[in-house]
Amino acid sequence: MKIRLICLNKTAKEYENLVAEYSKRIARYTKFDMVVLPAVKGINASEEQQKREAEKILTKIQSTSYVILLNETKPINSIGGKEYTSKQFANLLQQKMNASISELVFVIGGAYGFYQSVYDIAKEQVSLSKLTLPHQLVRLVFLEQLYRGFTILRGEKYHH
């Protein structure tokens, strides 16, 4: 299974080394790539920004990909992500591998969230925290949890 992370804006210098390190570690377990799309600039309307970001995101996703959005925790009766423990997230990865999914795509949206067209192609949503986190930190936390998930599945000692 190949895993792709799609995110907006280049990685902040403060995080570059850690993002590179976790990307390298993940590549030991599965094919992995991270697609960083340029920021949408000069738009003040949140819906128009969402729409332009969605257009960029959708060009990087194949119709056969299994898409999971990294989104805020689901409020009652609203769109949002499901929270997992690290072990539960590892089990989610195992389920996708067992289902013979060829490409698993995770997407981190922009500051205003996702446009409806991105929600429409998503199969699931995952929340990394009930806290609001900066997108750069979400990228790093996700990569660390992805690596941790693989170490859990392999019974390696990193998780402890």
C-alpha cells in the first residue's frame, strides 16, 4: 500500500528536519510521499479560498485512492473527524492494508477547512486532537503517529 499526505504551504523551517526524519522512517514500512501544494494567496473570502484549495487538492488524488481527511473533532451532528488512540490508528492502517487499498491518501486542509468537493471524495475523517493545532504542527504530529502506527503493527519498542 502506498500512503500519500497532501498538505498546503511549504514546511516551516522549524519543522523541516523532523518532517524529513519521520518521512524517511515511514518509508521503511511502506511507499510514502508527501505532496505540498502552494498556498492560495490574495483571497479574503473563506469559501473562495476553500474552493481554490480544493481544486489543487483534487488534482493530486486518483479516482481509485482511498481518501481520509485530517479534520477537527466531530461536534455532535456535524462534519468532523473521529479521534483514535495510537493503537486504534494502527488498527485502522492494518484494516486498510488488509482491504488491499493500493493508495491511501490523507489530506490536511487549509485554515478555513475543506470545500464540499473534497468532503465528497473522502471515505473517512480523522481528528488528531480536540485542540486547534497549527497546520505545520498537524503535519508533524500526523507523520509521527503514522510512524508510531507502523511500529505498533510490527511490535517494535518505539511505542513504549
